[in-house]
Amino acid sequence: METHVIIGFKIKPDQVDKFTTHIKKLIPDTRSFEGCIDVGFYFNSDDENDLVVFESWESRAHYEKYFAWRTETGALGAIASYLDDEPSIRYLTKSDI
């Protein structure tokens, strides 16, 4: 079942440009990872340090495989160095309502 993942990042004020540069290097591999449907980045219009990533995956299992790979490669640890706080992650599935 298709899964949407919303990740909230609070970036250190002096690290926004470095974070953005780093993410731009990583995102092609994310978009080409098996099961990835789409990834979009949205900065809060009222707070440039607040970034939300909206990802669509064929299934949560696909995302979890991707997340494990990013953890193993050290990419997540590198991203953490730019952040003020732990990222928030939410998993969403569409309701039949």
C-alpha cells in the first residue's frame, strides 16, 4: 500500500546553505531508489530553518529499506550535524473515508 512519509527538520540557523548543498547531492539516489514515487522539499515561508520533506513510496517496506540503506552509508549521521533537533517522522496511508 502506498505510504507517504513526512519528515520535519529544524536546521541550525548558520547551516541552512550547507544542509541544502548536502541534500542536493543525496537526492538523486533517493529519487532513483526502488519504490520511491516522489520526494518534495518545502521550506516554511515564515521560518527558513524549518524544512518539511514529503515523500511518497510504493510501500512502507520500501521506505524502511531505503532508510536502513541511508543509515548504513552514514548519510543520516551527516545530516544530523546540520540540525538543531531530532527530525520528526510521520507515516501516512490514505484513508477510505
